[in-house]
Amino acid sequence: MWHRTGILCACIGVAVVASGCNDLPSSIGAEFLPDTTQLQVLSSELVPLIESVHTEQVAQPLFNTGWLFLGRYRELEARVLLRFVDIPDTLAGVTAEDILEATLILSPERYALGDTAGGATVVPFRIHPVVRFWSPLAIWDSLFANGDAATLDLTPIGSWNDPIPLRDSSEPVRVRLNAAGHALLAEWFRRQADSQSIYGVALVPEPTATSIRAFATQTIGQLQRPLPTLEVLYRRAGRVDTLRLSGGYASSFVRPPADTAGKLLLQSGVQYRVRLRVRLDALPPLAAIHQVQLWIPVDTAAFWTGNREFSRVLQLMPADSAAPGYIQATATYDAATASYATKSLAAMLEFWLRHRRSAGELLITLPADVLYSRLDRIALLPGMRMWILYSERKQP
């Protein structure tokens, strides 16, 4: 019985294969990969495909991104600058003595980097008047590279010294301004007509801070998020009233670490990314690239991840800003090999090759949603590996 069944199955199999081989290929399939095509592989272990790799810093402002960073962690220092909008034009006669109370209100976010022991963060800070104009394009170096005196009035107008609880929903931080702060507000009321000369305030962490905390602000499309607010209780014409000013201009400024020599770093806030140069001269001029794999090893012990899991995805994009967006790729973390890996770089290399380039440069960076909402650092290791699967097109 088993013998007859085996013969029958074999006959059916031969018939199917034979009929399949006799079918003519479709008009698309006939031109896809001829049966004489020879697939070949280039490996960076045998051929120098990766020419160079290094860390670079981008001067990227953190203006109205939805998050504000304040505090200190290791060699990082994060400050906040706020300019308040919608100052009424009816308060020019209000003096410092008329101001009964003035309070800066900040809304903590869940994210924190550094010491979070005991469910709280220690981020003591001072509030200083800003004495010079700053724009949405300002970065740390443009304001603080030559010291604080050129940008800040060194006399504080308020301070915060209490731990900030680390919860999903935290009570606002409320900082009372002192008499110097009341005098500053009265000056703003007098100068309201020339609002461009009202430069706002800076939040500067104390040297004793042991963590960096995120606070909420608004950005385009997120108008439901709370804004930093200045609440002023004042007396005028025998009546007490309340004014609430919104921080319409809100920026974070993060001092970059002094030394990154020999390190491959990705970090938001200070905008570190990695530039990688790929050699193409080992490929034939008319090569058709079918698949490219890149392995990026990492040192997880050197990560700075705060109280969130590190990003499991990296963004890979061509350094040439004129290149089409569709050739961008992603790399996904593989815990088994402690590396990020991508299989989707073929379009990028094919683009470079079609434009007759002997080499191409790509940028490795964090995804956009991580770049502005965290200060996480990912440390890459040398020893990146690449292999390219390709075939040769027919010569013209």
C-alpha cells in the first residue's frame, strides 16, 4: 500500500514541475532576473566598505518643542529661557509696591535623567532676568559660551529648593518671586509698548542639582499642553486683581560635554549624531543592488536613558539634503547581538551608485520623537559591519 502511494505522489510531483517549467514567463517576470544572473556579495570584513565614522554635533535650537529641560547630570547642564506674551497695555501705572504676589508656575513631565531615587528628583534652581535679546534660533554657545554676565542679571528674583515628585501626574511647581521680581514686572508693565525689549527670565540650576527634569510647554499641534505661566496678584484703584501671563517663547539650552574624542554618540538635546562614509568603488558601475545589511554594535553600559527605555530604533538618512526621502532607512535593536541592524539600505546605495559616486555619506540619529522629548545618550562601538548583495547589469 505504501509503495503504490509513493509512486502516485512521485508521478503527481513530476507532472506539476513539468507543467510549471513549460509555462511562459510573464512580461514582468521575464525582465526581472534572468536565469543567467550571478548574485555576488561584498563584505566589509574582506573589502573596506566603511571608510570612516565619527561623531558630529548639530547646532539645533530647542525652541517650543513641547518639553523644557532643567537641571544637571554629570557634565550636562540644562537651562530654560522664557519670554511672556499678552502683557496688557493698561498696567503702566502699577508699581512694584502694588504687586502683592508673583508666582512662576511650571508643569513637571514624567521624564527625568539622573538621580531619581526615592521617587523624586533634586533640581534646585534660580530665576534670573534676561538682559539681552534672544531668538528662536539661539543655542547654548550663542548665549552662554562667554559666561553668564552678558545674558543674565546675576541677581536672582526667585529660587526653588524642594524635591520634585516623580509621578505620572504631578502638582505644578510654584515659585514665588521676591521684591526684585516685583520690580522687574513693574518695569515690564511700563515698557509694554516696546515688547521686543522685554527679554523674559532664565531658570538656572544650582550646582547641587543631581538630575535633569522635563517640564511641559506647547508646540504646534499640541495647544492642549500646559504652558509655563506667570501669575501676578496686584492692587489697582483700591481693587485686587489677578494677571496670568503665558510663556509664549520657551527654549531649553543644554551645555554639551567638553570631550567626545574617540566616542561614537547619539544624544538629543545636544544633538550628537554619527556620520558614516561608505565606499562604493568595489562595486561594478552597473551593479544592481538587491540587499544591504549594516550592523551597528553598541555599548549599553555607557547609555544614558533616564527613566524611560532607550530607543529601539535608529534613523539612517543620506547626508545629502537634496536626496529623496524614500531612501531613508531605520535600524532596529537586537538584544541577542547588542547591536542595531538594518536590511533596508539598498535604495540609498543604489541612489549613490546611479549618480556615479565613488562614496556616500549617511547620518545615524535618533528618531524625531526622541530628539526633542529626552536627553538620552546611545553609545555606538567601532567595528560596524556591512555586506552588499548585488548583481551586474548587462553592458550597453
